[in-house]
Amino acid sequence: MAAIRVAILGAGRPGVRHAEGFKAAGGFEIAAVADLIPQRRKTIMEAFGVKKEVADALDVMSDAGIDAVSICLPNHLHLPVAVAALRAKKHVICETPPTLSASEARKLLTAAAKYGRTVLFAAQRRFGGAEQAAKQAVDKGYIGDAYHARAAWMRTRGIPVGSGEGGVGWYFDPSKSGGGVVLDLGVQMLDLAHDLLGRPRPVSVFATMSDHFHPAGRLPAAAVSVNTAADDHPADDSAAVSSEGTGDGSDADATTPSGAAAGPSGVEDTFFALMKFEGGKTLELSSSWAINQPPTQNGTICRVHGTEGAVDVYTRQGPVLHRKFSQRGDSRETPLKTPKVTHYHAMMRHFRECIQGKAQPLVGPDAGALLMAMVDAIYKSAETGKSVDVR
């Protein structure tokens, strides 16, 4: 079978990770790379033997030899570039968040159905080894009926700041980012926890959010120092620093040097949410770019509670299953075996199988639309101070 010829759109950190995944998965040829920054194009071309380069991602669409595109661009470009690719009969894998809003996500869902091509959102947390093992344990019924989850990605200090004017990138421009930490870290933990709960229909959400750290003149110098080693994804530091290196040229470096200016406020750096789902299932969800907390709390948490047990996804020992609880609350702990193929290798293998018709996208356009409906409700609840129905 001929290799799937793919173009990398955005040659920053996510673009490099996607390229590594394509190479590891096999069955792909990286045929082109698009980025406004020549040096970033050159890096991928030299590392992966890419022969074609363009500055504008849309220039790839007229190339009939390109079968698929990998969208690693700022959030506001996800919808227009994805739709242009679908219209050009190309398959799409796109970084999260899917779009800026639920209404945009529904437009992408419509386009995917109209043009009949694969759309997969690169939800990193679905493909990690610990996450895959936890999903398998839940699906096999080891914890009984999963009814509650707690998911958090809390950086003590780790605000993404690009190289735009005054040291500020597109992250702090809501017209380009769509929001702050909710759309950067929170959306990934929401997708993971919702999936581990069995993807129940969302009912309502109550949320709060704050921006104590990044407004101009109030950013502590250390707030922009990202501790990637403590983000609880040791096999994949791009999952730890999910926002590094996008492809529009405004973000050559995703974090400023310590002490750099933070720039104008406009997006949240921390949020907390309580979500209700059909069947009485619930989720505690939170994320932060910067928050004063014990340093040991820096990182990720995902615990799923069921009628017969629980799964703790992120521990120093890897994912752990807890069952056979005693009256004193003790449990029998069983470390879960993680798969050999993980992270971007697993993601791109799945993308290849979807294109070949051997699988359905784990996080496709319908899942993306539902995910963004929940995100919209989080923002509306925080704005109104009230519980909001998910529509």
C-alpha cells in the first residue's frame, strides 16, 4: 500500500512531535512543511527528509499529491485551515482545542460529513500509556460502574508566553486563542476524564476562573518558568508543555525568559469546574498555568471512582487499580500494564488506520463538537456565576 503523503502545517514543537509520530507509526511520507519561519521549516526538512516547503499553510491545499494535513497552528486557524483541507479532499489531524467554540466545531462537523474525509483531533492524553491502561481497566468493568472522576492539570508556574510584541504571543489574545488555560490544558483533561466515565451526555456545569498572575505589571518573574519534568508525562514533554511552538510565526518560543514582561490580560490562568452528566455521573475539573500551591502538587491528577473500585491514572508507579476495599478503607492495589505503543506513535498509527477505514476516530468531529459545547458552558458559567446547561 502506498504511503500516505502528509504535510505538517506549523513547524513548532507540536509539528515536530507530529513528524516524529508519523515516522514511528510508518505508512506515512512527510511530503511538505508549512511555517512562516524559515529556520523552523529547515529543522523539520533536515530531520525528516522533507523536500517541499511553503510559508503559507493554505498553499499546500492545491497540491494534489498531498493526502493529509497535520494542523499545528494557533487556535483561531484550526477551523478555516481544516475546512480548506477537507474541501481539497485531504484528511485532517488537528491539535486541540478543536476550534474556538461549539458553533465553530459544528461547522467543522458539517464539513467533515460533506467531504467524507477523516478528521482526528490530537487529544494527547488519550494516547499515553497510563491513560490507555486506565481506559482498558474501566472498559473491562474492573471498577464496576464509573460514576465520578477528578481531573486536574495544575502548574505551579508555567504560563505560555510567545514572542509577539512586548513578549506576548497569541495566547493572551482571545480572538486568536479563544481563551486561556481552559482551552490549553483543561480541554485535554476534560476529554480524558469524560472518556473514562464512558462519554455520558453532559447536563450542566458550574465553574469559576481567575487571572491573578498574568495581567500586565502583576506577573511574578518566576511565573513564566515551565517545569516540564514535573508535569507527569515523562515520556512526552510536549504533553507537559502542550502549548509550545505553534506555526504562525508569532510564537518562536512558548515561554519567555524569567523576568520577561507578561503583557495585557484577556484570558484566564486558572479555573475550577464541577460537571454533571446523565445517569448521575460527575466530574471535578481544574487546570492552572500558575497558582500558589505546594510544589509537590504541580502536575496532573486523574482518578476515576466506580462502584467496585477506582483507578489512579498518574502515580509514581504508573496507573494503579484499587479494588477489594476493606471496612477500614484499605484496598488491594494492582499496577496496570501499559502498552508498548504510546503517545504520538500511537496517535499517528490510529490516524493511519482511520484513513485506511480500519478504525473510527477516537476524537473525531462529533466528539470535538461535544467537547467544545462543554467548554462553552464552562466559560458561560464562570461569566454568569451560575450553573449552566450544556447545549
